[in-house]
Amino acid sequence: MSFAGPAPERINGRLAMIGFVSAMAVEITKGQDLFTQIGNGGYQWFLWTSILFSMASLVPFIKGVGPGAKSNRFWNADAEVWNGRAAMIGLVALAATEFLKGGTLV
């Protein structure tokens, strides 16, 4: 496994998907922007979630199971990669928009 292997992008994509959905959920329910969430202890949740999901994501690779081993017509490895990429862009766009706007997106 290396930086060019399948694990780094999948793990980062999974973390971005969790981060984007979590950030939007807290923003909608509590009215806090992303930077307020991080300042109010969100970095601790991010740290532990990152460790947990990174370790869980490595288990199949350690067992020798490829990313497309359990793919079907609806759930497939390519969709996960593209959704992860979209979440990465969405998270950066959310942070940039809230920074420039000076408040929450919604």
C-alpha cells in the first residue's frame, strides 16, 4: 500500500463523506458554521472518527480483499470514489463559502 494505492483515496473519501454530512447536519440543527463546530470540540470528534474509519477501511486491504469485491449494479467501487471526491470538494466549498460569507450556509 502506498499513496498511489487504492486505500488513501478511499479512506479520505469516506472521511470526507462523513465530515460533509456531519457538518451539514450540525449546521442545520444547531445553526453553527463549520469553524464554530471545529472550535467547539469538533476536532476531537474528527480525530476519533478518522482513526476509527481509517482502521476499519484498512481491514479489507489487509485481508487481501479488493475494492470491487462486493460490487453490484447499484453499489460499486467507482461510485464510492466519485462520491468521496464530490464530498471532498463539497467540504472545501462549504468552508470557503462560510469563511467568505462570515456565517452559516443555511
